[in-house]
Amino acid sequence: MSPLERRRLGSGLVFISPWLIGFTVFLLIPVCLSFYYSFCDYSLLQTPAFIGLDNYRELLGDPVFWQSLRNTGVYASLALPAGMLVSLGLALLLNQKVVGQSIFRTLIFLPSLVPTVASAMLWLWLFNAKLGLINTLLDMPPFAATIQGINVALGAVHLPQIQTPISWLTDPAWALPALAFMSLWGVGQTVVIYLAGLQDVPGELIESAELDGANAWQRLWNVTLPMLSPVIFFNMIMAIIGALQEFSIPYIMTGGGPARATYFFTMYLYDNAFTYLKMGYASAMAWIQLLIVLLLTGLSFWLSKRWVHYQSK
Amino acid sequence: MSVNTLNGNGNKRIARQTRRRHRPERWLVFVALVIICTGFALPFIWMISTSLKTLDKTMSMPPQLLPSPAIPGNYLTVLNHPKLNFPLLTRNTLIVAVLSVVGTTLSSALVAYGFARIRFKGNSALFGLMLATMMIPFPVIMVPLFAVFRFIGEHAAMPLLGTLTPLWLPAFFGSAFNIFLLRQFFMTLPLELSEAAQIDGCSEIGIFWRIIIPLARPALSVVALFTFMGAWNDFLGPLVYIQDPSQYTLALGLQTFQSQHGGTEWNLLMAASVLVIIPVIILFFLAQKTFIQGIATTGMK
């Protein structure tokens, strides 16, 4: 190593030293400890005792673990596609040059700034079965007629009908869909990311498609969406990881109820760690969560080769 | 459908015609946006309306959109509520938020400078490692981090658990996402600037502090803004590390207030929620551009 190289290495390491220390103390050591704890019986009060694979074996036979995993999966499969459609649709609408464009953009964006706890309070009140605004609106003629129509359709195929007023957060069948619906209020940041992505779609491409006689739908499907696919892909991964970590909203609004219908993966992890003081068990859950995140991200990257189109290539 | 044109002029004319034919769609878009935005604004309107009602009126059926009588005094009641202790909660939240902002901005900038402007051996490998760490969800390290803080507290003769310290201390060691953001920005600044300063005898830290930092103000304000929002918002962190109500943050205090009251005094609860939201909204209108740019760059990976 030449003196110049050595000097560069020295000053480089000095500059990144905050991260090197932080990485070691607040990430590397915790991750290794968590791996070790996951093979231990550890209650935080005594020293960890090695028990091999027992935690993982117990988890596989733990119905609450499976239920929390299923709840998280159901929530993600409701909230993710809905969020994606709504945010993409809103971005396309907000990209049109109409009167009041900036006011519309601000109104869509603002809810995503509302702190989680405040948003939870507000939606507890909106979802309130007796006094809430949502059920009041659903009682109004146009919405009431819609529900009646849906009920006729449901009755025709022998499915249970919608009972009004809906107990959004206290009926196990409605609680997860209610939380997914609520998540749509916060799509503002994703919309902004899509809007930025739309600015990068070359205008010539759309115009030439227009001249070739492509209608609005064809232009969207064959030009805009392929050009936007890297951004869609990025948002999808972030949404998947976000759904797996969902904690605060259900913790505050339902406490996991009714009948554990909204008991999410991270809530069970938290309860194991800090309510039941089963730190080893919680660590095993943490590692399963990490593996799921890695697996899903890897899978999305692999799938993306089939449909994500990068402009530079 | 095919378009036959003989020359460029024809092309343009047809394009103009198609565009004119799109006019009615504009109105459709406008109407759709009005309806959707009303839906997005309604929760806000409802929250403010409820926060101004008497307790009786929150329970009246059918609910009134405009509160009569309007009671702005609800806000004073909340500010002075002994069970909420708003001034204390705000103070605690501000301590965490300000220290996090200062720590993250400074340390992330330093580290980003090292990654962006110094070509040392192992630079790209370490940078790759740092990017990979962004994938690790907080719940995964939540449990052992608790043990680490307890260990540090026991051996450094100052207890960390049960204080606000665990909430802001890690901020002083850089955060992967912000380092990434700032590195991308530092890379766009011309290298000649550093070279010229080096010839003039400026040290590496001098270049960082006197040349790069002043030029990076827009990127630094994005980092500062988002860190502040993150700290103001954080619920899980305080829930794990804070036990003593005298150290509660706004998020924790508001949740405790709600769970203790069983959610009956909706007017007060909504007033408190509005008070928690207002600083964020003010911040947004003061730094609108920074916000939008910051989020837009998030998706540019």
C-alpha cells in the first residue's frame, strides 16, 4: 500500500467511523445476540440458557404464531393491492393539468403526514359503530342503496349479507378490512413518488404513441406503466416490508382484538418480549421475520426481471 | 385505428385535434378529483369539528357537521389536563426530536462524505454492507437492542433504560438511509472544488465543513426534516424504552390518555390529536418544497 493509499484509508475510516461504531454496537451485536437468544431460554431476568431448536419447534406448534402470521398476510394482501391501485390512480389523475392541481395534490398528501397515534385516534372515532362518521354516511340514501344492492347480489349467491350498522373494529370479520381501508388515507407519500416517476416518462414517447393512434388506455398500459415499472417495483417492496412491521395502528386501535383478528406478527413478537418476557422466543420470531423479509425481497427482485423495465437498458 | 398523414404539418394538425378531443376528459378528471379530495379532507374536517363540540353534542344523532355551540376552550382544557400534561410531553418529544436531528444530520453527513469523496480501499464493499442493513426491520433488533442498552447502562455508570437516551443516542452514529441520500448528493458536486481547496492547503475535514456542507444545504434539510418527523411520530421506540410517565413523549402520552379514558371524551381526544398534528402541518407549509423533493428522491433508487 502506497503512502497515499494509506493516508486515504486512514481519513476514509475516520469519516465513516460514526457509522462503523453505530453499525457494530446498534446492529451487528444485536443481530448476533438475537441469533444466539433464539436458541435460548431467556427471560431478561436471568442469563440465557441454551436450549437448541426448542423455540423454533415450539413456534411451529403455536396456533397464535400462525394466526398472527395469517393476519399479517391477509392484511398485506388487502392493503397492498388496494394501496397500489389507489396511489397509482391518484398519481395519474394528479398528473393531469387541471384547475387547482396544487390544491388537490396538497389535500392528498397531507394525511400521510399525520402522526400515527393521532391518525389512530381519529380513525377510532370515525369507525365508532354508534357515533362514527362512516356509519352515519353509510346510512345516507346513496350509500344505503348501494349496500342494499350488494346485499341483494350476496343473497343471490347465498353469501351472508352485510349487517348495518357495521361494527368496524369490534367484528372479527370487519376489523382487518377496516384497517386496510384506513391505510389508504395515508397513500400520499407513495403518490408523490409516482408523480416524480411520471415526470421522467418522456413526453415524446406518449405523443408518438398518440400519433400512432393509441387511445388513452393503450398509452397508459403500453407506454406509461412500463416506463414507471421501476418505481412501482420499489414501492411494492417498501409496502411489503412495511406491512410485515405493522404494529402501532393495531396496537393502539384494537389491541389485537377482537378475538385476535388484528393480532399482527410484530405485536406477538412485542408481547413475547416485553409482556411475557420470553426474549428467546421473541428472538426466534424476529429471525423468522427477517427471513421472510429477505425471501420476499429476493422473490420480488427475481419476479421484477419479468416486468420491470429500466430506461437505461 | 390508424392515422394516415402525408407530411409533418398533417401530423401536428391531427395531434392538435386529438388534444382538443381530450378537453371533456379534463372536466371528468376535475370532478373525480373534487370528490376524492373531499373524501381525503373529510376526516380532518370531522376531527376539527368534534374537537370544538361539547361532550353532549359529540353523541347527538344525527351528528352535526358544524359544532354549535363551538367550544375553543376544549383546547385549553386539553393543554391544562393533569392526566395529559401537554407541556411535559412536548418537552420530552422535542428533546428527542432535536437531538435526533442534530445527531443524524451531522454524523450522516460525515459518513456520506467518506463514502462519496474519499477513494479508500474497501469503500464500495462497506457501502454495499451499509445498504444491506437498510433491509433489517426494527422489530428484529428490538429485543437484543434492549439488552445492549441495559449492558451499556450498567457498565457506563449511567442507566440508559428508563431515560430518553436510547431514543436519540443511535442517531449520533448515522442512519443508513440518510447516509445513502447524502452520498448520492455529494457525488454530484464537482471534484474540482475539493482539488482546488486541497491545493490551497485545506484539510479533508476543512473541505467537508467549509465547502461541501454549505453546498449540501438542500439535501441536509431533507434529512433534518424527515428525522424530525420520524422522532415526532415514533411510537414503538418510546413504548419499548420508556416506563416512567414523566418521560412519556406525545405519542405515548396521547395513547395512554385514550386507553385510560376508554375513548369516551372524543371532543378532548380530537383536540389533543389536532394539537399533535398542527406542528407537522406548519412544518409542511414552511418547507413544502423540501418535503416533496425529499420524498421524490426516495423513489429514485
